[in-house]
Amino acid sequence: MSDTRAKTALATVHTVDGEQRIEYLWLFPEKTERDLIVFLHEGLGSVSMWKDWPAQACAALNMRGLVFSRYGYGRSTPRPAGEKWPVDYLHRQATDALPALFSALGMERERPILFGHSDGGSIALLYAANFPARVKAIAVAAPHIFVEDITIVNIEKARQTYLETDLPAKLGRYHQDADSAFWGWNDVWLNPDFRAWNIEARLSRITCPILAIQGEDDEYGTLEQIRGIARHAAQTRLRAIPACGHSPHRDRPQVVIDALRDFLAIEANA
């Protein structure tokens, strides 16, 4: 999937914030009888930044896949200069933007499995809490359920890196507007009001199976993030991965695929 930009399409999506063009890519759509996994990217992610890992996962699991870039990312409609994400932007993604995309793609009858990384993991949790009948299972990697000091410290470091290095050019390989992607994410996480952001109270509403994965060396959060999910949702299966940072699917790709295979097989037989 190294040439994802040439393979993606754009869907017109109507949200409370107006009309947006959202970049998306179907994986193995011919497997019409197989389950669908929807991949939800991180705070600086996009379709192309996943590279070929979603395709590898879908091939190994014999499933279909959907990868997309949120508003402001990849080839999707860029965030206008000066527009800042609201503090509740993850909630809006879960309750408005994601359902709007599913509707635009004709997915009303789908009951997908969600795989969310980082911010995408938080969105997956919120979606499952708000629409329990619309999701079969969720797997989250390095999700955020509350804000920790370690998260803020490293997001502040990311800001300095973006200002002082060639990071904008590197991100430009994956986003048509790198500033849209970076500042949308960075500004909201460093907004003092965001320090109180917390979704723990929502987690008990989730009824589907949950797999919560985190690297033991995650630079953006402690293992309390996934342990907190298990405290509020007893059906959660935890997987802490040694020698792994904030991006388990990049640092330990086969370990994550194997964890998904075991999780989905167990739940299918439950």
C-alpha cells in the first residue's frame, strides 16, 4: 500500500460543521461476506501514514478494511488557517463525523470492528459507548481516556520539533496541508481547558468486546490508560507489549496482528 494516495477516493460528508471531503480507501472489498475493520488514525495520522499495515492485518485476518483520513488530515478537506479544534473534538468525531462518513459510504447495515490508534482509539471508545448496537468489537492501541503529564510534556516537545526541524516537510509526505494536521492536534492538546478532558465515565456504556493494547515504553501515556478501560468495562482484554512505544502497529506489527487474531477468534467462539 505504498502508493495509497493514488488509490484513495474522496467522499462528500455532511457534518454539523458543514460539508467536507473525506479521503478513504477500501481494502479487500471483494470479501463481501467477511467482517469489516475500520482503522481510526492517530492525532497526526492519515491514510498514507498507516502505510501497508492495515492491508497486512486484513490479509492475515481474512477481513475487509476501511482506512480514512479525518477532516484536516491527509487528502481530506484541510482545516482553515486559524481554525482551532474545540476541546470536545474527539467526542464530535465519534458522535457526528464518524457516523456521517459511514452514512456517506452506505454503511448503515454494517456492524464493523473498530481499530483505533491513540486519538483514534479514544474515538473508537466514544463511538462504541454512544452507539453500542452499531459496533461488533473494538481494539484500541495506545488510547487516551484522560490527560497525563507525560502526554503534555511530549506534545510540547513535538511543538518545538515542528518549529525547529524539518518535521513539516516530513509530514507533508502524508498530508496535503501539514500545518492543518499538526496545529489542529497540537493546539487542542496544549489548550489548558483540555487538561480536564476525561472519558472514563463513558466507558461503562460499552457493551461490545474490547482489546486494549499499549506499549510498555509509550512516550505519550502510561499503562493506566488501558488499565482504566478494564476497570470500567469488565469485558476488556489487556495486552501490554514490551519494547514498544506509542505506535504498537509500527514497533511490533506482527505482535499486534497476532493479538487481534487471538482476540477476534476468542470473541467469535464466546
